[in-house]
Amino acid sequence: MKKLLIIFWLLSKLDADAQNINRKTLLNDVETLASDQFEGRKTGSKGNFMAAEYIIDRFKNIGLDAYNKDYKHGFEFKNRINEEIKGVNLIGYIEGKSGQVIIISAHYDHVGIQNSEIYNGADDNASGVAAILSVANYFKRNKPENTLLFIAFDAEEMGLKGAYSFLESPVPSMYQIKLNINLDMVSHNDQSELYVAGTHKYPVIKDILKYADQDTGISIRFGHDDPNTGKDDWTMQSDHGPFAKKNIPFVYFGVEDHKDYHKPTDDFSSINPDFFYSASNAILNSIISLDKNLSRINP
């Protein structure tokens, strides 16, 4: 009888581990955010506002706390033709055991409608938002070592405006922010490769993430962060860039450009669901390890 109980416990544990990322929920989130109803989620548009409300509802369902009793943190900026644009960053958090903070981010905006075609941005970047929602769900059930801020940034496509705005008066204070983990395009790759940038300046990150892709079905590749490589350096290519400029370490997860990048064909039907699920598990494994080993990166 005792042996049977041990076997049942092991099986239940394996089943629980397998459910760290819920595949159905993950794919539903990306499919919803990349649907025509949000009209490409361009900053300042009705579709963008609707997407923001969907993400806030997901924050609430997961149980994330909100700063100042509101997930919305608005900001304003002028676009290239001097129009005043209003953006909204969405911030939820899970309090950790320490007072140190890790920012886990993904931008939710895209480029809207162009020439009567909707640019739904499934990979760019409904995928990143869906993945951080799954990560948040895990850590809500498994208390992190450090406080985790989950930020859906707005206006990334207009020049990383949401990230810059956040860092002008960060919540919490700048000195508490020890790491930014940013996700942008993590669902579309035919070689089962997920890139991690940020290790050029902080090579210890490679060691911390050494086993993150084990048994996930994908391979983590390091690179695209050497400042001597010109356009091949992704340091300023997404919302982790403003953090890097403030000398805050970053870990960026993404794929290389593909045929649907910034095209109206970047739809849910174009992503690789198996790759996305595997990549999300590797990202979660990575964040678990980074949370436990934060002091090695930023003593």
C-alpha cells in the first residue's frame, strides 16, 4: 500500500510539473490578442484599448496585484508628425521574499491597419504577452524569491515609448530594479531555436540558463548582443533597450525575423504552436532560474 501511495504521489507530481504552462490557455491568449477585433492594437486606437482591457482581465483572473489600485499607467508622447499620442502601460505584480525587483515585460501594441489590411501581430507581440501571462500564473502559485513586476508595455512600435516612460519615474524605485526579462516574438520559428540576448555583458547568465531548454523540445541560442556587430546587435531592438541604457541587466527572448514579420500575414495561423508551447516552457524554466540566482547577475 505504501509503495502504491509513493507511485501515485510521483505521478501526481509529474502531472503538476507538466502543467506549469497550460497549453490551451497560452494559445487562447495569443489567438485572442491577434484577432481582428483588436484591429492590430495600434497605440491610441480603439483596438489597442480593447486589448488593454483583455490583458487587465487576465491580470485580475490570475490574481496579480496592481499599483495604486489600478493596472493602468498612462503616458503621453508626440509621434513623428508631432501629434500627441496617449499610451497605457499595464502593470501587475507578485510580491517576493526580497525587496529586489525583476521586471518581466512584453509589448502589447502593434501597427494597426494599413492599406485596409489588419496587421494582427500574432508573433509580434501577442506571443510575448501570452507567455508572460502564463509565467505570472505559475508564480502566483509558487512564491518567487524576488518581487516580479509583469508589464505589458504600450507604444513599443513607436520607439519603445512605454519602456522609456516607465523608467522616467519607475515603480518601484530604480535602485530596486535588478533585472529586466523581455519577451518579443517568441512563437514563430521553424528551426526550434529561441534566442537569448543579454549575455555579452553578463556572461554568467549563460551558466544560469544552462539547462533551461532541457526536455522542452527547443534549443536556446545565445547572441545578438555584441555592440560590435551593428544591426545584428538586438540590444536596442525592443523594450529591454531603455533598461540597458540605464545599466540594468536584461535578458531578451526572441526569434530571428521571419517572412511574416511586420506583414498582415502575422496571424495566429502563421505561428508554430508546438514551438511556442516549448519556448514558453523554456522561458519559464529560465525565469525560475534567474529568480533564484539574481545575486549572481546583480550582486
